[in-house]
Amino acid sequence: MKRLYTMLSVLVLASMLLAACAPATTEAPATEPPHTEAPPTEAPATEAPPAFECTDAIGCVDIAPGEPIHIAWIQSVSGATAALGQTNVNGGQIAIDDKGGELLGHPIQYDGEDSLCNAEGGQAAGTKIVADPTVVAILGTTCSSEARAAMPLVADAGMVMMSPSNTNPDLTNPDHPDHHDGYFRTAHNDLFQGRVAAEYAFNELGFTSAATVHDGSPYAQSLQQVFADVFTELGGTITAQEAVNVGDTDFKPVLTTIAAGSPEIIYFPIFEPEGNLMASQKCEVSGLEEVSLMGADGLFTSGFPTTAGSCAVGMYMSSPYVAGDAMAGFLEKYNTAFGEGPASGFAPHAYDAINMFFAAIEQVAVVGADGTVHIPRQALRDALYGTTGFTGLTGNLACDENGDCATGEALAVYQLSQAMVDGSEDLVASTPIWQP
């Protein structure tokens, strides 16, 4: 037993010695994890831009992406004055074409209503146009009588309207009930046209006596009165101031009354067809054979000379006159687009009016991130009233606080020739005989 114990002790001691002599164990080197990109750091959250809020005093027009910017017209495009109104519409179309048919990334919608060159037509057309809240601006009207009826509606709707051919002084007279906020015109004011006509008759032609005729329209009534006042101021005598009615066909009675005063010239700034008939019948009245005739821009159309006939040869007319390279380019585009030249003198005034709308809209519009265009209506009015130094076909335009934007420089006196009566020469494309 003792021997067995001794042997076990020896074995235990030997194992301890072996353990003591064994090399020390070491930790396995740590394996590095595979290299990975750190996750991207998220950008700090930003607030979405605030939604547009209209604070304009008379509201805003909101035009969603893809929707058109709507410019309307109120023009006389049928009946005897269709040449005037359609020429205005066409002149505006050339401006839209030059813009590529788009504004602020939106297509341009251009349509309108026939206003018939009378107050009733202006009232009806104005009522329909202002009922459409998408309308931003209006090219209108052709005749001053239409503007008198339509403009109160346009003003109440917060819209703007600009006329290429209204010339009645009352429309931009702040003391007259026919004046309303939001009305503008690129046409000349008859305070200027009437003076030009009277000065030409007295100073250039040497006439000292004159008679006038109007048709009761605001345009004709005011224009003949300006002529009469200026002619009298210059030292001339007004022998008669007569009135006719729209729709009359026999003008010999009123011409006979005028003949009794022996005027040297008759100034009748009325419209077709009454003006055509008056001119043709003048030669049938005793005492008027050698009396000169003078009309204004309401009769200045391509068709007037041939319908007025040989009695109108030598007749004088005051009307717009625009020349230069820019105008030549405009006429080329007009002929290409419509197959003929303008039938009246106000096409470039319509072109300028539409381009002034474009400039003012671009100035005040707020374009949202999604392309929505917001047009504040009062801001648009203010931009138009603030227009200065605008280079147009008709001159350098600047709008005063009453809406007159024309400088008056685009006006002249023309004379009808036998070639115009025969139809071989175009009155509207002719060269004037005098400029103020």
C-alpha cells in the first residue's frame, strides 16, 4: 500500500513539472471585421416652402400647371366696323405669335366677344367676359361707345382692359363718369387728334370756316367738338355743328343745311357706312361742289374709298401712322399670317397693348415650385399704370395715372386719291401727306 501511494505521488509531481516547462499559451490575434461604408448621414429635414397666399386687394388669378394664361378681347368683328375690330384682334395675335404662344411656361389662350361698335354690344360682351374668372387681361374695345358700357363691369371684376383704338377723351378723364380704374389705351387721345385736324385745316390748308357732323357716339361727338374748339381758338369760324343718326342713309337734308353756311371744309369723324354715304352724296348738294371733306380714324379703312366713290377724291383723313424697320417687319408677319395687310390703322397699337400686358404679367406674377402661376390683379393694374419707356411699334409708351399710354407721335393726315377710289391703291398702306 505504501508503495502504491509513493508511485502516485511521483506521477503527480512529474505532471506538475511538465506543466511548468510547457510554453505559455497566447491569445489568437483578433480578426478585424470587414471594412464597410458608414451609413450616409441624413440631411436635416427642411420645411416645405409656404403655400402661396393671395394678399392682393382685389384678388389673384391662379393658373395651375398646364393651364393657359387667358387674355380675352372685346372687339367689333362683324357688321360695318368689322375691319376695325378684326384688325385689332389680328394685331394682338401677332404679338402672341412673337412670344411663341407661351408666357411663363404656360400656353396663352386668346379669344373674345363681338361688341358690334355700340353700347348694347359692349354691355353684352363685357358681361360674358367678366363672368370668366380665368381672364387676366382684355384687349378692348374697338369703339368708345363699347368701352363706356363694358368698362364699369371690367373695373368691378378687378380686371384690366387696354384699347388699341378707343380715342374718346372722357375715358381717361378722371372727372368724367366714363373713367374707371383698370382702363388703358395705346390709341391716341382725341384731345390730340382733334387738335391735329383743326390745325391742319386752318394752318396748312388756310381754311377759315368749317362745319362739323357727328353721329351721337361718344367718339364722334367729342372729336368734332375738339376740332370746333381748336379751330375757333385759331381764329376760324364754325358755321354749323350737325348730328345724324346711325343707320341713316339719306344725308342730303343735313348737307343742304350745312351748305347754307358756306363752309370751306366739312369735318365728319363718323363711322362706316354712314360716312361713306355722306361723302358720296356731298357732290349732289348745290353749293358743296368745291367744299373739302375731312374724316378721322373711324373711316380709315381699306374699303372706304371704293364705297365712298369719286366724290371722296381729295378728302383728308387723320389717322395713325407708324413707320420704320420694326413696323415693316410687323407688316410682313401680318401679311404672312392673314394673307393681306391690316384693314385699318390700329394693328400696331393692338400689338403694343398685348406686349405691355406680357411685360406687366411677368413683372408681378409669382411662380410656385410646381409651376402654378399666381397673378395679383391690383399689382397688375399698378404695373401697367407704372409703365414708362416701353419701346413699342407706335413709339416709346408711358402710361399716366389715368390710363393714357400713347405719346401721340403715331398720327398723321392722309389724302384720298383716284387710285384709292379705283381700288388700285390701299389707303391704309399709303404714305401720309402731313405729320404734326
